[in-house]
Amino acid sequence: MNGAALLVVDRQADLSMRIPGATVVRARDYLSQDPAAFDRGTRVVNLCRYDRYQSPGYYVSLLAEARGHASFPEMCMLGDMRCPIPAALAAPDFEQALQALLAQRAGRTFWLDTIFGIDPRHAHDALAAEIHRRVPAPALRVGFIKREDGWRVSRARALSLNDLCRRQRDVLVEALTVYLSRSQAAARPAVPRESVAILYNEDAPHPPSNRCALGKFIAAGASMGMRVEILRRDEMHRLHEFGGLFIRDTTNVDHYTFEFARRASAEGLVVIDDPESILKCTNKVFLQELLDCHGVATPRSLVVHKRNAALVAPTLGLPCVLKQPDSAFSLGVFKVDTRAALDDALGALFAHSDLLIAQEWLPTRFDWRVGVLDRRPVYVCKYFMAPGHWQVVKHERERRIEGSTQTLRVDEAPAAVVETAVRAASLIGDGLYGVDIKEAGGRCFVMEVNDNPNIDAGNEDAVEGDALYREILGVFRRRIRQTSRLPVP
């Protein structure tokens, strides 16, 4: 398979037509194949049904990026297509363009299919091309409704091969042939507003920053001449007032925070956590594949699917740890001590995801947490295990028990821990990440790379103090000025 573009389908029979320079592969084969069988940079066109969270098609684009493959659609599109209206199709400039593109359209509702930016009926080619520019995916079906103030998108969904008629498949084959012979790049708009909105939900059970830390961000911004305000979950309409968005609520793909991140990115804001970082960090399967492909040490691990589930105990031994892909804050992570407990846990987890992570159990007194921002370490902590428990956080029915935190200067921490953390975080991007590392047998093992890491007053800022808040806001200011083409001091 080396050197060829891969067209990944749900079933081999879904695409019978031959396309020059491409090999058709089933999703289940691509997911279970040893990544070494493919060249890095291999182009992967995902023609599966990928709009169901954690389905095989969803994982195709996810793992393609982890393996260094060029995925189409890109990983960051997966969350967009799970929402009724992708953020780019709700942006004000698109809605304005829509009025001109549909000025002569009769009626009050209609549907448009677009295949690689082509309307198979050629009634709205310009609109199909504009949709594809903003939401680059192989095939989409977009609904429109005419309201009193003009045309709006009412719904959009990705189309798989099984949704296409014969004429549409012919268009797809022609478009694929063209696509495989070229590449495209998209530019982000510039936003010249040197101000930051902190998205915070006061009702969230475990926000990543406490109220005192939020106050310190606001005070630090004022000292730097920046406007820093708290933004609530019902204030998405205010995003245009800011140049940056800093998310300080627990993130997930299936969560309002992801919608904020997508909308803010579509409007050109500097965003931490950006949608791509949320997608990457909130899926443990992606992280495991990414770290493995780049030679970053982790505990002995296995990406588990139903066909290799019997290998978990022989490969990792018991006890071992099972993780659902979107586990967070020690939730969705299970230590199993017996074969019966393993079978029960696998059955329960497979009901929610086609792929899981199994890891050897690596007991330690504490986990290192290294905060990495802009590919640089900004704080180092020891997170000790909760009393009498094997995790940092112990969840009981009506309470949550956490272990203690000890903060160190970056230069006091072992160099190998810091270097490993920066290397792992840099595989995700240049945002703000918290890298969890265990030391055992003289080696460093990356447990997780977290987006949206804790910045709590009294914990992570215990060494740097107010300088930590200024450093984070300084990154926002520099990036806002860069996107605005303003001088950067």
C-alpha cells in the first residue's frame, strides 16, 4: 500500500469504479493495519459514514492524522459535521454571500447536494463551490430556508457513498481524480482586536480554573493594557467583540465549548483551546496512535477492537487499565483485576465506542503534570494520588476526593520529564496543554496530553504567581497582533 492514495470505504463493494493512483481500503482494515504498512504523507480520502461519533468512519480521519497521513476531510471537520449547522455556514459573511447567490431562487426551502464543490445538477455551482471552500468534505447535503431577513442554512450533513445516486457517483469519481492531482490551502481571516474573552460556566462541576484564577487573568490583562472579560455559554453572539477566546470550562467534542471553539475559529479569533486540539486531546485512541507513531514512550498499550479483545490480558497482564476514548478527570478509566472484570468492562465500553485503549497498570505515588504553552514549559506540578486510591482523583457517589499538588520551578523538575512533555505536546499543536507523565524504572511514560489543563490559583501558579497569567495572555496578544499585521514587540 506504500505510495498510493487510499480511498477508505465502509464496504469494498461501495466503490467499484477504478480511480487512477488510488487504492480502495475498508475502514476496518485501515484501522487495524500496522501503521508501518503505510508511508507517512499518504493521502487518505474518507468516503465512509463518519458523522456518528466514535464510529469506524470517525476513527479513519482521526487515526489518519495521528499516523501522519493527509486526511480528507481533515480531522477538525469531524466535530463540525456532528452539528446541525457547521460554524462556517453560520458565519455572518457566508450568510451575507448567501443572499446574493440565492437572489433568484424561488420558494422558501430547498436542499443542495455538493460533491467536492460541484452541484451535480449544475443549478447552484457557485454556491456549491463556496460551501466546499468553507466546509471541505467529499460530499454534503445542505438545507436552506428563507426567513424574513433572507436565506439561512437550516441543516447540513455529510453524505457517504451509499447516499449517492449513479449520477452523483460519476461526479464523485471525476472530482476525486482531480483532487488527487492537486492540493489546496485555506487562509484564515485577520482580526485586529486586542482583547480576550474567557469562556466560563459557573455551574460546571469541575472547571479548569477557580474563581480566584479568573480574577487574576482579568487583573493581568488590565496591567498589560488588554481587555479581558468573562463570557457565558449563552453569549456566543458576542464573539465578534474579541480578538481571542480562552476556554475555561471542561471541553469535549459533544459539548457547547466545542461549538464556541469552532465558531470563534471561523470568525478569525485566536482560540485556546482550538477545535483541533479539542478533537485530538479528548480522544485517547488518537493520542495513543500519535504518540506511538512518533516514538514517544507510553505504558504498554493496545488499541482494542472486538477482533483483538482476547489479546488484552495476554499482552498487558492483569491488573490493567481500560480507557474509553473520551475519558477525562479520571472518569471513564477502569482498573480491572480479573478476567471476568475485564470482559464485563470491555462489553460495557464497546457499547459506546468501536475502539478502546488498554494499558498496563503502572502504579506511582504521583503523576508529573507539565503545562506547555506555545511549545514551551510554563509550569510543573506533582499531582499525588488521592488517599487510598490509584488515581489522582477519586470519585464517590456524592463527593470528589483529590490528591495534593506540589508545584516546582521548571528548572527544578527532571530535564527528561520536561523535554518529554514538550515533545508530546508539540505533536498536538502550539496551544496550552497539560502533559501527564509517570516515572518508572528510570524512564518517562506519557499518560495523556490534555487540552484545557488546570490553571488554579494556589496550585499551578504557586511558583510563578501572577507572571503565569501574564505569560498566557502575552501569547494571546502576540498572536492577535500577528493575525492583524500589527507590530509585535
